[in-house]
Amino acid sequence: MEERGQPAAAADDDANEDPPLSEPQTQIVPLAPPPFPGAATYVIQIPKDQIYRVPPPENALFVERHRPGKNKQKSPCCSTRCLVIGAILFFICLVIGITLLALALTKKPKEPTFSITHVHVKDPKSKSSSSKNSHPGYEVSMKVKNPNGHGIDYANSGGASLMYKEKTLGKGKFPLKTQGGDDSTAVKLVLDGSKGPLPQDVKKSMEDTDSEVRVSLALKMDLSVKVKGFIKTWNMDTEVECHFKVSTLGKGTRVLDQKCEAQFKG
């Protein structure tokens, strides 16, 4: 009898034990029938242990702040540095501009340079001579160079004189009117013979065809030089003197040596 009672007690213990836990399952609960036939609406209930944690809103602000390509607000330090650099560059440009302006206003242009290339004596009896008297005329070919970067205006220039010592041999006008900057121009100066007897050395050099008689001459010109700059225009009266020696005043004249100087007045 006692042996039979033990299994019953064991059965009662088994009956009192809790049933094993089962895995949580998703339950689908149907709702009220939809208003349209053939359609259904369901509410899905997800177990709590399957709901993931929602990140805090601070994380979104952190991501926005460090997102690449987003314009960041410049710091006050960077703005101050940019202002200082800009002020320094402006000051440098201002100093350079004032310096260039001062040089343009105070630096005088250079004098033009002259060189004699040929001298020709015209016979007063020839048809090509423009002399109104019995004295020979003269043609002095020269090269005029403007060393300035701006053009020169010679329109109001005075006369030119060819001299032997203190004797004036001929007079004329400077023919060049304008000249470009950094330009070299060939000029032919036509001089009419002066009245009065010729010096003996000059006359001998013209008439002696057997031998060359060298003669030292001087050419003097009073020029009006007007240089037009970007800011200022310079008006300067210029004295030009060329002292030169020729092999003869007859045929085959050659310039042996020369020295030309131009000087601004005042």
C-alpha cells in the first residue's frame, strides 16, 4: 500500500510545478471589420524586449554640428585676422600709389638727343637752291631720339642757326612737329644762307676740289619741348648745341666728329 502511494505524491508535485516559459510571440489581433469589403486592418503588437532604444536628441545636434560641407560660423579670431591682413594690404597699395604719383609729378622728362649724319652745301646758282640771295644754302641731316615713354610736341619751336666761330652762315626752322615715345626720327634741317661775305676758311673748303679742307662748325637751336605725361604735361624751352667737324664743304662731305648737348632752361 505504501509503495502505491508514492507515485501519487509524485504526480501531485508534478501538477504543482509551473509550466515551462515559452518564447514570446507576436500576436495579431483582428480589429473591427473595415468599411470596405475585401480589406482588413490589423494591430501588430511587438514584445517589449524587441523594442530598440531611441537615441537622445543631443545626438542629432552633434551630428548636425559635425556634418561635412556644412558652413561653420567663423570665429571672432579669424575675422579679426582677416581684417588686419586686409588693412595691411590696403596700406601697402596706398603707399605704392602715392609714391608713383609723387614720381609722376616731380620727375622731369629727359632731354631728346641729337646727332648729325650729313651736311650738304647747296650752290646758290643751282635750280634746287631755295636761297633768295647769292649766298649758298645748307642742308643738315640729323637724327633725333626721344628717350621718354611719352610723345613730344615741337610745334612752337624757334629757329636754328649754323655758325662758323662767331659768324652765322645760315638760318632756318626746326621742321619736326611731333615725335612718339621712345622713337628715333630722321630730320633734314634746311638753312638759308646769311648775308655778308663768307669766312675765308669756309669759302676755301667749298671751292677747293683738289684737297679736303676741314672746317669746324656749330649748330644752335631753340626748341620748345612739350612732353605729355599721364598726369602732368611738361612745357620746357630747350637749348641744343652741336659742335662738329666736317672733312670738306665741297663734294663728299663727311662728319668726322661731333658733340651735341640739349639742356632744359630753368
